[in-house]
Amino acid sequence: MINNAEDLKNKAIDNKPGLRKEYVNITVGDEEYGFRISGIGEKAVKIEKFIKYDDIIEAVENGNDNGLESIIKKIIEEYEPPAPEEE
């Protein structure tokens, strides 16, 4: 079992092509979502998932109030761009 970051990084980098084909399932609310491992780097592993706007609206309309779609919708709705800096 790997118990330090350096060994974990080395194994990830050694197995980069295969790992980039793997998925990570993460439960958010009541739903499980599959994220693709899209990057293996020197400092981190990158996971990603594309969620279509139609899927966001459909999930919320179907009562998924605590899933990933709902979280993303709320972030978008509540986002306010930063005020321009005064010179």
C-alpha cells in the first residue's frame, strides 16, 4: 500500500496512459456521477465531467435538489463578476 505522495505520484506517472482511461465514481447528494481521469501531472490528478445545460435544467425540474446539477446551477445563478478595480 502506498502511504506517501512521492510514491503515489511516481506510480501515477508511470501508469499515465492507462489511468487516463479510468473513471472515478463520486456520490453527490443521492446520485452517483462518473468523472474521467483527464490528467496525470507532477503535482495533481485532474478529473472532469461534462454536464449539459439541458441536463442541469432537467435534473432540477425532476426534483434533484441536492445533486451536482443543482449545485452547478446555483453557482451559475449566484455568480457576480468582481467589480472593476479603480486606478
